Amino acid sequence: MASKDRIEREKAQLKEKRKKEILGASEKLFLKKGFPGTTISDIAEACELTNGAIYLYFKNKNEIILIIMTKISNSFADLLLHEDRRDAPPIERIERLLNVYKKTYMEFNHYHILDAQFNILFDKSYPDSSYVTEYFEANKRVFDIFVSVFEEGQKDQSLKMPSTGGKANAELTAHMFLNIINSYVEKISLRKKLMEEEQGISMDEELNSLIDYLIESLQL
């Protein structure tokens, strides 16, 4: 019995190891060739597997990028939680959270490049996969962190926020801030060099200015 249990455990470990290898190879290929330009054959070749072997672990290429994006969202939420200070004033917390975007743009640029590709490709519906729920949960972690800050700012009336029915709306403000900063960072991650040539300005400096502007817009 012990031997059988050990064999099953080793099989599970091997399967998990192989899945991680496929996801890692896929992420590198998506960054190098783009998601549309990457085929299952490309992924199989990178992992030294057959095409059919890939389908033993994942439903299709769409499911692979969905899992990768879920991992990225969870990693980003972890970075936000690490930088957040629940005992600090709301405006200081916002500044720390927005600076995480600057950090990831500079140090983990692939986060935003893959996110931009994902949003463009799946703009009308999400991939058909059982992993969609996990993806939503990962994104909600990020959203909830920002909501908690704005709720604190609403409570102590220290932040200027849009209102509904005459009352400051923390969730609406979180949605607005995340849509603005995510869209901007994704765009400059994809098109930084071209934008700098067209506009004659540094996208790094412009990102700093945007973050400063967003922080100032909240101050009473």
C-alpha cells in the first residue's frame, strides 16, 4: 500500500512539474512571438514533447495563457500587499500602491506586455476554461486592495472621490484608478520606443507625471 501511494504521489509530482515546464516555455514564447504567433507545435518543440502530450495537461492554447495571467495577477497582488501599509494615511497608501506599477513596469515589464495581449485578444469573452474562476479571483485580490484604501479615505474624509447619490463611492474610484493606470502601463509597455520617437518625450518620465497627477487628484 505504501509503495502504491508513493508511486501515485510521484506521478502527481511529475505531472505538476511538467505543467510548470509547459507554462514557463509558453510564457517565453508568447513574449517572443506574441500569443497569436505561437502555436501548440512551438510549445511542444520547446518542451521536447509531442503536440498530443500538451493536450494531456491543458485544454488548448487559450487555457495556457489564462493560467499564466492568473499567476501574474496573483504575483502582482502579492507585490501590492507587500508594499501596502494599513496603518498609513490613505493618500500615502495610494502612493505606495501606484509606485508598484512603476516598479513592475521597470523590472517586470513582461507582466504588462502579456496582460495587454490578453486584453486585446479576449475583449469580448474569456477563454472557455474551468480556470476562469481562479482568474477572476486573482483580479479581485488586486481590486479589493485598492477598494480598502478608498474606503478608508471615505471613512476619514481624507480623499477626494467621485460620488453616487451624494456619497463618495470607493468601488467606483478603485475601478477608475485601475482602468487608468492599467491601460496606460500596458500601452507604454507595448509601444514605448515608438511612442517616444513620435512624441519626443520619455515614457518613464511621463509615467512618473501620471502617478503624481493621480495622487494630486485625490487630495482635498
